[in-house]
Amino acid sequence: MKIVIVILALMTGMGASIKQSAKEMEQVKKRLELNEYKSYPNLLPEVEIVAPAIK
């Protein structure tokens, strides 16, 4: 019975560790993507005016 509890505790601990690692990897990925955008000079959206001119 003790071995079952130990195995269950190990599996729970490993699952929590993997979940935390996945969350941290996602945050690192977001930070790296934002850092890539810093090298671009201007990221303003391009706007096209489609309304008719008022005369």
C-alpha cells in the first residue's frame, strides 16, 4: 500500500512540474516574440481611406 502512495505522490509531483515548465516556456516564447518586434523601426498599421471625398 505504501508503494502505491509513493508512486501516486511521484506522479503528482512530476505532473505539477511539467505543467509549471510548460507555463514558463509559454511566457519565454511570448517575451522572445516581443523582443523580436523591438528591432523593427515602425509597426503602425497601414490605413487605407475608402470613404468618398467631401467637396
